[in-house]
Amino acid sequence: MTGVCGCCGALRPRYKRLVDNIFPEDPEDGLVKANMEKLTFYALSAPEKLDRIGAYLSERLSRDVARHRYGYVCIAMEALDQLLMACHCQSINLFVESFLKMVRKLLEADKPDLQILGTNSFVKFANIEEDTPSYHRSYDFFVSRFSEMCHSSFEDPDVRTKIRMAGIKGLQGVVRKTVNDELQANIWDPQHMDKIVPSLLFNLQQGEGTERSAAPRTALIG
């Protein structure tokens, strides 16, 4: 039986084996860096495989989110981030689609930590200058979702603040990405600004309200 399993493993595509090897048995051990270097080298050497690597990582991450295996989710996103930073080639657009699909899945999750993880990955992506433009990519979902996060009403005030701050950073990332990409819809169009501006003003007003309410307490303490 072991021989059969070994044979099946050998028949798996190389890119899948390389992806599987970056995951440790215990997620607490984190990304297997030596194997991540091998995967990155392979992706750079065979850029035509990038879309398959992205799709397979996306598949694994979806499965781990569904099974609440959040340690492996973090490892998958770290791998996606590293590949995105390392690979600037004509095949990157197909990989980005898988990447954004995963970010979207995290942003749609109920768990605040996953929402913040997805936001942080999106912000890293927004800072990357791509070598090839994309004609079909849309950021409408991200404008809407980050705007919603800016208005978070999560019960725990500390978590609520973190979600709102992530929403602001996410909107900044969308603006940065779309302004730098001539092929994207104009971020200054009303359909986007009608969501972005109120979200930013809401948090400015919330911040001012917090400062005003804290002032009397400060005076009393003084």
C-alpha cells in the first residue's frame, strides 16, 4: 500500500509537490523556508506555471479556511505574498487573479483576523508595480468591502478599531493601485467616491468624538 501511495505522489505534477512541501506538519512551525525558496526558483524558471501554482495555492487555502485550519491559511498567504513580490513577468496577471480571489475569500470571512490578513496582503500587492497591464481586472468589490470595514460595528471596541483601520488601509491601497494603472476605471468616479469619502469622514468624525470625550476625563485626572 505504501508503494502505491509513493507511486501516486511521484505522479503528481511537480508544481503541486513543491507547493505541498512548503507546508509543515505543524502549522505552528511556519512556512518551510528552504522549500519556499525551491518553489520561488521554480516559478521564476517556469513562469508559465505561475497560474497553476496560484490556482493550487488558492485551492488549498479555500479548503483550510473551510476547515478552520487558520495556521495553514496564514502560511498559504505568506507564500502568495512572496511569489507575488518575486515574480514580475508576463504570466503574473493569471497569478494575480488567484491571489485576489484568495484575498476576497479572507475579506468575506467572519473572523476579523482573516479580514485583517487579507487586507495586509492586498496592501502589499498595491505597492507592486506590475510589468504588464491588466485589461479585465476590477477592484469594485474591494472598494465596497473596505468601505464596509471602515464602518465596522464589531462588539469588541479594540477589534472594531483594528477592522476600521484595516478598511482605511485597504482603501488607500485601492486608490494607489488604480491611480498607477491607466487601464483601470477612474477611481475618482462617483460610484467609487460615494463609498470612499463617507467611509473616511466617518472615521475622522469618530476620532474627533473620541478625543472630545477623553478631554474631560483628562482634565479631571489632572
